[in-house]
Amino acid sequence: MSRAASVVIVSPALADANNGNWRTARRWQELLAGAHPVRITKEWPDADAAADAVMLALHARRSAAPIAAWAQAHPGHGLAVILTGTDLYQDIQTEAAAQRSLELAQRLVVLQECGPEALPVWLRGKARVICQSSPALPPLPRDAGQLTAVMVGHLRQVKSPQTLFAAARLLCQRSDIRIRHIGDGSGEPVLADEARATRRDCPNYEWLGALPHPETLEEIRRADVLVHTSALEGGAHVILEAVRCGTPVLASRVPGNVGMLGRDYEGYFPHGDAGMLAELLLAGRAGQQAENPAVHLLGRLAAQCALRAPLFDAAAERSALLNLLQELESAR
């Protein structure tokens, strides 16, 4: 692809939202710097549309209008749609606008290995897996006298925080297992009320609310384990951040998490199963106290995560992006 080819990234959220879509768009802009001019916009076409050679559109449903406009202006070439968890595991089943976006795109980008399996069979040939990336950072000092688990995710039904609340209640007598929960509660006040009630009743549970990203990353690096309870995910960035920091993960066994951590990973629990999550946390704590390394669950999980860490390296993500752009330009 010509170095001069201009790329437009359409994101349904911009810098003021600072959510996953925006952070992906901004990271891709930085990764492609020097190889392609890249701009980010929410609406297309706009005043700068004439120079755009390729569109990368985040979210099949929420970016449906720019996707349709691009397909009309550039029929049959230059369009990739990046699919979120709600795209893959929800919207494309029922939403006509999302389904149309899949048909119009020349490439469909998924963010973890199980993503193509959620697509209709006749569209899987368009799919490309591009794993997101995060810097490799060393763990921070941890308290050997307790197990610290951290969960990162806004209090939304799709993140299933109720599973964490229930597990905290099952473990409320265990002063050696501490649960720290990071996430904004303003979107669904009922869940925020449940978090406050759990904090009131369970001394070992702390709801910290939303934290700036650097502080959140420090919490992940200091934790013994990351807990991820989601009902569905397209490819949770917090999981790869934990993997790149050497923090093992306990995750719901849903396709988006399995696509990140691998089918044979030991650290899964059935979605919504607070009892199993509590058992895994207990096993993790027991392993910390055992003399035999073979029973150290968290150590085994950390070793499995270390094998996955190269998938989430920035050089790998940049190479996959460049390959995608070359495919899109070659198809013109």
C-alpha cells in the first residue's frame, strides 16, 4: 500500500468519552504514524473526507451510517469494520443496521481468536484477527499475607458485577482475601447501590469507583489476580493488560475471554457462577500458603498467561494493521 494512502478511523466515541473505542482508535493512529496519515472522526463524510483512501470503522451498529456512506462513495473497496463484543454476540443477531455493515465491509476485524466463530459462515472469509496491545510492565510488590483480587469494569449488566458481589459475600469472613473493584457506577444506579451494600456488609470488598488509567494499571500490577466476570466481550483490554503485567486472570468462560486466554486455560468459571469464582479464589490463596509449587494455582495461571503475552505486543498489532491496510488497498 502506498505510504501516502490516507486512513480514516471512524469511532462512535472520541477523546471526551475516553472509552474502549476511543482508546483503540487513538492507539491505532499512533501505531500507524510514519506509515500512513491517519485521522479519527465520529461522522463521515465530513470536510476532510475527499482525501480518505481507507476506512476503519469501529462498531458495526453504532457506526452504521458512516459505513453505509463509505460504501456508497467507494463501492466494493477500502472498508474494514471492527467488531465489538456487543456487535459479535448481540447486535448482529437481531439488528439490521449491524448486519448490513457486515455485508458492506471488505474485511471484518475481530479482537480475539474466537471472534470469527460468531460470524455467519459465509462471512468468515472476511474476518481478520487483530489482537490489541499493551506495554509489558513488571508486577509491583504484593502482600504475601493475603490474596488481593482486582476487578476492572464499569458497573453495567453486561459486565456481570453481581457475580463479584456474590463471591465477596461468600468470602466475607476471609480477611486474607481482599477484593478491590474499579469502575464507574453512574450508568446503572441499581448496580452502584448493590456495590455500596456489598461494601457495607463485606469488610474485604472495596469499591473504588472510576480511577484514572495509570492508577488502574498500578492496581492490576499490584494484584495477585485479575477477576473478569463479563457476560460477553469482544476482547477485553483489561485482560491483556493483566497478562502483559504478569498478573494471572480468573475469567468467565465466554467466547471473548476464551479467545484472549486460550481454550485450555485453567482459570475459567461458568458465567454467573459466584460459587466457583469463590472456590478459585480460595484455591489461589491456599496455593500461596502451600510449600508444594505444584498446587500453586496462581503460579500455573501466570505461566499460562506468559505464553499468551506475545500476542498482545505492540509490534504484532502494528504488523497486523499494516497487513490489513495492504489487503484493503490491494482489493481496489
